[in-house]
Amino acid sequence: VRLLCPLFFPKKPRLVVVEEPKDRGMRFRYECEGRSAGSILGASSTDNHKTQPAIERVTVTVSLVTKDLPHRPHPHCLVGKDCPPGSGICVLLFVFYSNEKCQQRSLFYPHSFANLGIQCVRRKELEVSLQKRRNQNIDPFQSKQNIQGIEDMDMNVVRLCFQCSLELDDGRKDMLSPVVSKPIYDKKATTTSELRICHLNQYRGSCRGKTEIYMLCDKVQKDVEMCPNMPTLSAFISF
């Protein structure tokens, strides 16, 4: 996200997302797996050029919230070098630099969140994890979530939520409106994973149809539809 400079925007400053997280390909790992949770990559990442979700230089707290409105604190945890152990959130303190170069620009330089991973929580530990958020006063949209609200949560998708506090010249703190990223889907979940074809037994068939094709995939969602990528053929394939 990007912080719009109040020098050029007389209204209250706000955060704007400039580099969304990559929505698929990220696996949520349990703490007991004893492995790194990986890094959340930016949507424009390629094999040769890695990017991360980015925001401007501010005092910021990053947490996970649910995909759907109203956005509620999600029990899954963020882990990484800037996440206090056991907190499940990321807290960073940045310093503004006041100089002529900054005053001539309407935007500050962005900050990328590297080495930020998602650690999933076991179902029996969901309420414990959410209680930690309440103890930390992490409820960006004041959802006042209760225990009954856990049952309808989607455990296979989350959003990043960025909260920012600006310290004014007179010492007062100004809380900006929280902003959320696009959804991030768990790579291992059948309902949210990308369809990856591992093997096909046929690559061509008769124009009369009736050619049987066997397709082996990692995971298949229930609502899959297939249509040949040819301008002269637009019919969907029957399963």
C-alpha cells in the first residue's frame, strides 16, 4: 500500500495498495511442520524478479482478516522476521524524513514486506488464536467477533490487513483507515488450488467427437469446466 502525502492531499492521509499479494501458489503451513512458512510474493512476481506486498514508510501493523465482509480477525498467523514470537501479527516502525526532496514529491518511497509467511492454526486452537488478537486489540473493523462466528470462517483464504498510526507534530496520533489486500488462497486446499494438469493421454481427436481423454491432475475442484482454446471450437467438454 502507499501513503498519500498530506502536503498534496489536504484531506486525511490514507493508505493505498500498490502491490497486491499473489493470490495463489502460497501454502499455509502448521507450526508443527517445523519448516519455514515461505514468503508472500507480490502479484507481479516472476521467477526472475521477486516482489512482495508493499506499503509506504509508516508505523504499521499487519494482520490477517477474513475474505468476506465484514472483515473479521482471522485465526491464522503471520510469521517472519518482523513478527514478534507467538503474536501472529507483523509490527514495523518506520521514520519519516522531512527534506526538500520529500516535499517536492506527492508520494513517499514504498516498503516491501519480505520473508512474511502464513501459518495455519488447528481447528481446536482457533479460539485461542483469536483471543490473542483481542488481547492485542487487533480488530481493524471493530467486528466484535464472538465464538459462534468461527464456524462460518473459510480457513483456506485470508487477506492482509494494514493498519497505520501517524504521529503528528504536536505528539497526537492519527489512526488511518485500515486497508485490505486481495485474497490469498491456500495452495494445498482442493477448493482454492490452481488446476494443474500432470498428464493427458490424448492431445488430439476426431472432429466428430467421442474421443475419450484421461486427464491426471493434482487436485480438482467440483466446479471445473473445460473449453478448447481454439477460435473455431467453443463447445465445453463433457465429463
